[in-house]
Amino acid sequence: MKIDFIFRIIGLITLAIVGVYYGIQLAELLSYNIILVAVGLGLVGALIGYVIAPYVTTRPAHALRISLSKISIPTLVVSLIGLIVGLIVAALAAFPLSLLPSPFGDLLPFLSVLVFGYFGIVIFLVRQNDILTGLRSVFPGRSAENKEEPDAASASDEAEAGTRTILLDTSVIIDGRIADIVQTGFLTGSLLIPRFVLNELQYIADSADSLRRQRGRRGMEVLSQLQKDPHISVKISDIDVEGVREVDDKLVVLARQLRCPILTNDYNLNRVAELQGVSVLNVNELANAVKSVLLPGELFTVNVIQEGREAGQGVAYLDDGTMVVVEDGRDQIGKQVEVVVTKVLQTAAGRMIFARLGNHY
């Protein structure tokens, strides 16, 4: 039986009794039929109790639980400490305030609890990083028996120790380049794949569209390859974020809770995460950063493979995928030619190089 239904029944019975009680009082006051008025108000009370009971019991509790689930454990701890300090200050101030003449002596102690409790939470949250640093210096580590059981709250400590956790997005698994990056040894720490990311990957692999199905299956193969790679640890976790449906939103909230970066090549997820203060490792940005750097005047050899947009142009590509536009290179299609860099243009899609044929042409 659902908890909502239980509270509806409790609300129905409670307000029905209240309705009957006040119905009897009203009937005696107005000299009406007691049974008729009591039953009528009882039924009205029962209906109201059945309708509004979840909205004053379970619904606020559920909303509060969702809000708390989006707050990181360190933030909750610091807020609790601030609240306790604020209440202690309010308790110390309550006695002298109670000695003031009425009504100040009656109201100010209660108001001091609200004010000092609020300011205690706010002040401690503002200095959260300093407080957490101080707590880590007092309690530098966990006991030996607890070190074998890492949890979400210890993600930041793992990052400081060089074993940071990195959340993987579905797009970067499907892309496949993550496996090559891991093999180079540049990516350290452990890769965390939440169950909802794995479910999305499986949904894509089971898609009716052949292209999406192939991409999903390639993602499964990449994931299997990562699990077998000795260079990095891959963990699949059942951790979830309640009250959030979209996978990207869940990743951002989870990254904030764990205080870890998201590895992705999704531009929209990248922007949303950065706006919310979440670190992002973008594979596309990494690929652009490691492309060959050529300066105007440098000589290099390319294979012209097709015509360009403008008359007489030829187009070639470097090994890293950078496009090279060769002036007067149309007649050199299919040949290895030496070219001289004339201009390097950085675009949103990547780097583009303009060149002309070498002197011997």
C-alpha cells in the first residue's frame, strides 16, 4: 500500500471527525437537525482530508528529500555545523533577552533562534572551503579498515591523492577515442560509469535505427575494451539522482555531488556543466589541442585528394584530420606535393591551413 494512500485515509478520518464535532456545535447553535448537519460537515471534512493530506505530508517530504539529494555531503555537514553554532549563540543570548520588558522579552529569544541559526548556516557555507580544509587537517585520513570501501563523499580526497574519479558520458563512450587516450597513459584515476549511462547506451544499441544501433554496439565494445585495459580502473555504479530525468542533468548533479569532472564530447553538456561550476574534460578540445602546429612559411608534404571550393584550389588532409587548402593545387590531385604554409585559420570546427605549392612548382 502506498504511503500517499495511507496518509489520505488518516486525513479523511481526522477531518471527518473534526467535521462531525463542529457540525454538532453548529447544529445546536442554529437549532438545526444535529444528525444532518454533523453528517454533512463530516463528509465535507472527509473529502477535504482525502484530497489535501498528501500535499501537507508526503509531497513536502518528497520535495525536501529531492532537494537534499542534490546537495553534496560536505555542504550538508558544514550547514549542520553552522546551524549548531548559531543555536548555541542563540541559547547564550536567550537569557539576557528574556529579561527585557514585555513583549520584547517574550519575542526576542525566539527571533534570536531564527536569526542566529540562519546566519550560522550562511557564514559557514560562505567559508565552506576553509572549514573543510581545517577538518581535513584535523582528521587527515580514515582508518585502515575503511580504506577498502571508498564512497561518493571521498571523491575529492581521491582526487588530491592522484586517484580522481572521472564520470563518463554516453557520447564519449560511443565516440571510441577514449580507449586510445587511456592506452597512452595520459588519463589517470578511475572511470565511473553510472547505471543510467549504461542504460542509455543499451537503449541506443537496441534502437530500430541501424545507424544508432551500430553506434550503441560500438559503445558497448569500447566499454568492454576499457574494462580489460590495465592502465585504468573502470567502475560501473548503481548510484542515481532522484527527481531528475535527463541523463545529462543527472551527470551534472552527480558530478557536483562527487566533485569530479565529466568526460564528454557533447558541446551542450559541456556548456551546461561549465555554467554550473562542474569541470569538463572534452575529447574534441583535446584533439584540437594536440594537432600539428604549423607556422606561415613552413614547408611540408601533402597528398592532394580533391578539388576545393574556389577555382584552382586543391584539398589535402594531415594525419590528424586537419584540412589543408592548396592554392593552384587542382592540377596536383592524386599527387604528393610540397607546399608552403601561407595562413593558419582557427574555426569552430577545428584548424584549417592555407598553403601554396612549393617553389619547384
